[in-house]
Amino acid sequence: MLKKKQLYGFVFQALLLLFTLLFLSPLLYMVLNSFKPYSQMLKEPWSFPKELFLDNYVKAFRQMEFFQSFWNSCLITAVSVALIVFLGALAAYPITRFRNRITDFLSVYFLIGYMVPTQVLIVQIFSVMKKVDLINTKSGLILVYASGVSFAVFMYQGFIRSIPIDMEESALIDGARPMQVFWKIVFPLLRPATATLVIFQTMWIWNDFTLSSLFLSSRRNLTLLLELHQCIGEFSLDWSVMLAIMCIVMLPMVIFYLAMQKQIIAGMTSGAVKG
């Protein structure tokens, strides 16, 4: 019986390793070939580079507006996530703590907003944004991304319900105002939810292509992902340089994920327990 369990464990680990290599193979292909001349890439796509060929990265930086697009991505992502966290927490607290017809309606309203994808309403959103002259502006795209507040409200509600109300009542008796109770007592206890929300919203907004390509058109406003698309040639394409551009575009999010790995695991575990 023990040998069977060991055999099953070995087979399971081997399958996990196989699937890991399978999913990592495109990433490995991209990194390896970004350091090769185009001719070597065509002949030996899976071999290691014979020498550290950096010309692809030099050409990549010449071809793309990296610093401008990087700043645009950082600005749009940071402001959008800040709005989602700030507005989501402010809306979730009264909806959860003060039950009446208005808060019940708002709870259902935000739940419906969470259930309906933004892409379904993309035509209506575009027409509204065009009327208020927010097309091809970073502020307009930030407002569109801020619709993620519906998910924030839904997530914060579950965490706020798990917080004992006794602490808030004690603070109110001591003379604290409702906003002071929220910012000084409740919001610090929402740190696991906030960390999870920041991580997933950041990754979604940074990697989004559909909405950003719809609302941004001028080169000075493009995000990194749109800048990558801008570098695709109409009639010819040097794939070794293109792979180098892909590595450059992907690097900030890889660094972000590695830096926030512990918070991602802690937030998902906490969310599973709280949910």
C-alpha cells in the first residue's frame, strides 16, 4: 500500500513538472531568442545563445518609446488602483454596517456591476466618453478602469462582516466620528483584502489591451502593451528584436509579481478563510 502511494506521488510530481515545463516553454523560447541574431534564431530556436548578443535590445529601445509608455502605464495603473481601493472601501463600509433600503439597493447595484463585464457595455461607454471629450486621454481611461470598484465593494463587504462591531461601537462612545472609526480602526484591519485587491487590479490594468487600445490612440498616451503593438511592422518584422521588446515589456510585471509573491499567497489564503 505504501509503495502504491509513493508511486502515485511520483507520477503526480512528474506530471506537475511536465505541465510546468510546458507552460514555461514559450517564456524560455522568448528569452533565449531575444539574445540571438535573427539567423541563429531561425536555425537553432531552442539552443542557448553562442554569445551574449545585445543588439536586439539596443534596437528595441531605439524602436520603441519605452520611458514615455512606461510612465503612462505606471500613472494609469497607480491612479486607477488608488481610486478602486479608496472608493470601494468607502462604499462597502456603510453598505455593510448600515442596513436599510438604500444600502440594500446599492449592494445589489454593485453586485450587478461586478457580474456584468465591462466589455459588454463597451459601445455605451465609448459613446459617453466621446460626448464628454475624454477619448484619447489618460484621465478617461482611468475612469473606465475605476469601474473595478464593483469588485472592490463586493470583496470588502466580506471582510468587513468578519470584523467585530464592538471596537467600532467603543470608539463611537469615546467620541470618535464615523469617518475616524473607519480610517483608524476598520481600514487598517482590511489590509489583507487591500493587498489582494491592489495586486490583482494592478496586474489586470497593466496587462489590459482591449480598453486601452479603444480609448488611446496618440503615441504620447500609449501604454507599454500598446507600444509593443505599435512596434509590429506592416510588411516585415525582425522577430529577434520583437522578442527583445516583449521581454522589456514583460519585465516590470515579472518584478512586481516576484516582489509581491508572499502578499499574493497570503491574500488568497486570507480571502478563502474570510469568504
